[in-house]
Amino acid sequence: MAVPPSAQSLIAEHEALYSQRAAGIKQSAVRDVFELSLDASLVSLAGGNPYLQSLPLKKLGDIAQRIITEQGPVALQYGSGLGTEELRLQILEVMAAEGIDNVSVDDVVITNGSQSAQDMACKVFCDPGDTVLCEDPTYVGALNTFEAYQVKAAAVLTDAQGIVPEALAERIQSLRAAGERVKFLYTIPNFNNPSGITLAAHRRQQVVEICRAAGVLILEDNPYGMLRYDGEPAPTLRSLDPENVIYMGSFSKILSPGLRIGWAAVPSHLFRRFYLAGEAVALCPPTLNQMIISAYLREHDWKGQIESYCQLYASRRDAMFAALEKYLPAGISYTRPEGGFFIWLTLPEGIDTYQLLQEGVQAGVIFIPGAAFSPGNPLSHTLRLAFCAVDEDTIDEGVKRLSKLLERKLEVLSN
Amino acid sequence: MAVPPSAQSLIAEHEALYSQRAAGIKQSAVRDVFELSLDASLVSLAGGNPYLQSLPLKKLGDIAQRIITEQGPVALQYGSGLGTEELRLQILEVMAAEGIDNVSVDDVVITNGSQSAQDMACKVFCDPGDTVLCEDPTYVGALNTFEAYQVKAAAVLTDAQGIVPEALAERIQSLRAAGERVKFLYTIPNFNNPSGITLAAHRRQQVVEICRAAGVLILEDNPYGMLRYDGEPAPTLRSLDPENVIYMGSFSKILSPGLRIGWAAVPSHLFRRFYLAGEAVALCPPTLNQMIISAYLREHDWKGQIESYCQLYASRRDAMFAALEKYLPAGISYTRPEGGFFIWLTLPEGIDTYQLLQEGVQAGVIFIPGAAFSPGNPLSHTLRLAFCAVDEDTIDEGVKRLSKLLERKLEVLSN
């Protein structure tokens, strides 16, 4: 037998074992900031954590106790890879509250948060080198998934009303002309994370038709749809084209992210392979967590809970608008979301918000640098503020600190 | 704009969107049988479900209630992608109970069951067309993961004492000589699922040295290690070579599979990419589930619970041995596991156990056909029996029904 290699040479040998995709897997910048946000002296306008203090915790605790005590051998056991039938049926009601009434329970699969539905979609549809379309900026977790599957993320032009339909059609055409294999459009039509922008109602039919005509699937990620504080709801893409849209929902923002329960509603003809892809990753979603959510939906006024969340977050958003109005120096623009958790700031081009974050830590305020949300990272002079997780006074203080910092930056820039 | 395609032509177009790997994703045969096992008139010797009735359900219910009521905003919130620090520290104690005392908390990541650790390992180390080594038979979930990553699973010769070291060395050499890229050995050294076979203590050092010398990583999957009913524990591969072994543990068999919490202990130099691969799939493991397990480990005599599980399962295993001895016709061999959940039967070659399962349903007994556990599916005349999930009388009845069926099959075969 050969002499076993030393630790040092073993480490070098192991480098050769990595897959090609492993090179593309990187830590989310949101996570970097997550560590920072544990410092209580800093005002964090970074995290998109829902405000769970307003949940009926006593009731949820009682529910969990009852389920484990009375149905423990079911709740703590393996379950179906699809998820429990009760929750899948209830999810139809949740989707109906967003105007989606054309889904069969047979087309719903429960996932480990909607992050895992994105992973499944890439697994089923994307080979290395394939292209997916997305907004710029878009959800950092989706960009991480695309990188992990060695998929190229191509940005589609957006404005204050979301994706520009003509630009979408042109982008698909030019990518195809260049030989790219375009698989799907990943979009967050309502209160995009991080931009806060909503795809205008009158553009939705166009977006759906363009994708359908081009043979490009749509992945509609809609965790914030029910958290609307002004204006009129627009129809979901799923309701406009049930055959070409995979809809991803989540309990993370309307109930609890720590339970890690989301779902996908998949066109019937795509369903089987989609759910098997998930089963190979995690066997089944956690049974107890599904049963807790089922009991909560069954026994609690969950729509009333969402309404009270809307009041809470609307007040915080308005506090952030007021603080931005009051403190922010001229030359900085920001979005005016009608719902969701986030406002997106665009600074003059000379400012790098990664560096700004370091200075923000000194100044006692943190946020997420915009480049994290951008395929190819060009948006270095942008940043995301979250208004969901802290109260109005803290929001005021945080925006004040940020604004002072920005004033100094702008002065330096103008000298 | 082009005329949007009809539903029919859309479905045809969507076929072209699937990834190459999607073709390799298939439903686990274990899951097929899972549906069957819900029929109460059948005796199921199929499922590897732990017997949760003997857990302290009242105490677990109280724990969950207390955590949600008192710490709900933490328990229901996003957590670290690594898992909670408390549970990661406790996992060091759990591993110490199996003789593993050389792991740093910084090298432990909590996963959605150990299924998801297998997914992470493939993601990080395997490109399509790479080869991994495994036992034959081996865990069906691992085979599904290998297929999903378009990885070739190459069987290593085993006997009643597990992997044959000389055969392992030769297999690596011949695969390399044929130009194959061999990345890791996936092995269940203790009470293999499905065979029940344990890698003999005296072979372990050899297996570890062969892999290290060849630059082949080891994935040690050890969900059953503490469920030993006879004989002496053998050292884990991880404790024999901390630098070349990724160890996968799970709470599924010693506490609850429905919580979906497992872990991986990864050599330090491989850790970062390994855990980032998992984060891209599901962001973080469910926080509540981790906190419930932490409280259980902190407040309950979990080692005593495992001891009482060992007594329960030992009695069921012995009941299955007795029934096999009493009823089984001549010409059928079976393994004699010292722990775990499964016994593996080898029938005369003319019998196809997929077909036998259909007849078993008629006869009122179900099991898992062996081909499900075999890379390339050649083991069609084998089957897996589980003794973990049902009581002694039911085991007796199930083996009796199966034996009658086999008697008839053997008669037909001999005519």
C-alpha cells in the first residue's frame, strides 16, 4: 500500500475534488451583515426579518404542545414528500386570498421555504451555462441559487413600474440570437426584494404573453403579495397563465420564517419532476411545522393577523418615508413601495456602498449594499433599507445616522 | 407579437426546457411502498420509521410550548445558516457518545436531515459524470441524490463483514485506470440500510487508509450507530481519519425524523464551501426544531431514551429472527444485524421481488424490493424487512404471510 499522504498534501489533493459549481458558491452578503446586526448598539435597517412579537405566541405555543402530546407519533414522523394533504388544501385558500383560484391540490408541493423551491426549479430546468432572466436588482438568495447551478442570470430592464415588457421581449430575442438557452424568467412582481417595486397591473398580461410566446417559463416569487399597504392589488402572473407560471409562496413573511415552510404551485404537466427534485434534496418537509401552520390557519383569524401586520408595517414604512424626507441630503433618490419590507436608495455614482457600510458600522447604522442584489454586481452605488423589523423611533434614528454619513460623503465627492 | 401557443404545443415546448439531470430524477421505490403502507389491513415490514410512541411526548409538547411562548420571536425567526450554536455544541456530546472526540464546533453544520448533507456533498464535489463508490445494496435516498447530480455510483464488493478492503483498493485503481473521476466513498458502516451489515472493526483502519492514500474522500453516514443491540461498537471512520472523512449524523432515528434535523462534521479545510452549498438550498435549518432538540438534550435523559429504544428494537429484531427461523422455507438466506432497523433477505435468483411485492399486497404483507437499493438495480431477488416499526406479534404474522407466499413461489420455481 502507498504511504498515506500528510495532512498538508491531503489538503492540496482535496482541492482537486471540488466540483466546478463549488467555485461559484459564495456567502450571501446579507449573511455577512446578519452577523453585524447582532450588535445591539447598531441600528439595523438591514434585515428583512418579520416582526414576530405581534404573533399570537401563547396560542402558537398551545397548538404545538397539543399537536406533539396528542399526535406526536405523526407530527414527529416522516411524512409525504409532497407535504401534508391538510396544509396543501389550506394553501389553496391562502392563494385564493390573492386571487388565485385555478390551482388543484395535486399541483401543490410544500417546500423548505421558497428558497428550496428556487433550488428545485434550477435542478429541474437548468443545465450549466443555461440562462435565466431576472430583475436587477433581485433577491440575493435566488442569485446564489443561480450561481450554484452555474446558470447565467441576465437582467431585464425595469423602471418604477417593474419589468419593461418591450425590453423583456427584446432581451429574450437577443439572447436567443446569441445562442443562449433561456429557461425561465424569475420575478418578484409584488414589492420586489430589494427594490420595493411592483410590476404594474397593465404590464402583467404583456409579460405573461411574451414569455408564453417565447417558450420561456415564469417563476413567480410572491412572499410579500398580501403585505400591501396602499393601492390596488394586481393579478398574479399565475392567475393570468396557469400553464406557464410556477408560483412560489411562503409562510415566512405572513407567519414565521423559522418554520421554513413555503410551497410551489406547478403547472400539472411539470409537477411530477418538480416535486421529485425536491424529494431527492430533503425527503420531506418537517411534519410538525406543517401541522402547526395547519392548526394556526384552522383556528386563528390569519387574515386578521395579516391585516394587523399591514397596519404595523405601513406605519413603519411611513416613518421611513418621513425620515428620508426630513434627513436625506439632495441628490439621492429612493423607491416608494406600496407594500413589502424594503426601500431602495440610489446614490450618486461615486459612492461605493460596500465601503459606506463599513463607515455605517462606525456611525451606528447598517443596511445592505446594493451590489449584493445585482447579477454581475454593477449596482455599487445603491443600498437596501428594511423598515419591517424595527420601530418608528429606531427607523428615524437610523435614517438620521445614515443621512449624516451621506452628507459627509457628498461633501467629499463635490470637493 | 407572435400568437401565444396553445396548451398542447406549450406542453411539448416545455419538454425541451428540462435539464439533463431531470431525466435522472425518479421516485424512490420506498415512497411507492409508503403509500401502500397506509392500508391498515396490510402488515408493513417496509417502512424504516422509528417507533415514536415510546418518546416522552408530554415532555416534548411542554418543551415546544415553552419555547414558542417564551422565545417565539427567536424560535420562529430566521437563524444562522450553520444552525444554532447551542445545538452544534450539543452535537459534539452526541458524537462523543460514539467515540468521536476530535471535532470542533466550527466544523459542524446542521442540515435538513442527513439527506440534505448528501445533497450538499454532491453539490460541492461532483460534476456530472463523476464517480462515487458505495456499498451494494445501499441507502436508496443516496442513490437518488447521485442520480440527481448525474453521478455514477460504483458498487464496492462487500461480504458479511462489510466492504472488502482489497476489493475497494482494486476498484479505485481500475476505475481510475479507465479514466473515471472518483470523488468519494459513501458508506453506512453501522447496520447498513438496507442490508443490516456492519463494517468489521479490523477492516476500518484499512478502508480509511486506502481512501486517504488514493485521494478519495469518505462520506460516513451513521444514523444507526447508537442503536446497537449486541456486540462491541467499532470506531467510526471519522475518528480514525478526521482529515479525510465527512461524518453525517441524524436525530431521525434516535429522536424524531419529522423534525428533519441532521448534521455534518466536515474537515476544517473543506467546511466553508460545504456549508455554503447548503445555505443556497434552504437558507437555514428550521429554528424551532433545533431549539426543541436542544431542550430535549438538555433536560431529558437522552442516553437513557436511546437505551430503552435499544431494548425495544432488540426485542423486535429477535422476534423477526425467531419468525424467520420458524417460518421461512429453505433456500433463503438473511443477514444477522447487531443493530439498526433492517434485515436483508436473498432469495433464489428466479424470483423478482417487485412482482413478489404485488403478490405480497394480496397476501397482506409488504416489504421493499431489493433492487431499489442497488446501483444499476441488479439485485432483483433480494428484499428488505424492517423490524423497527411494528410489535412482535405483528412481525410474527408478517413473516408468516411472507413465508407462505415464498413457499408457493419456490414450488413453482422447482416445477
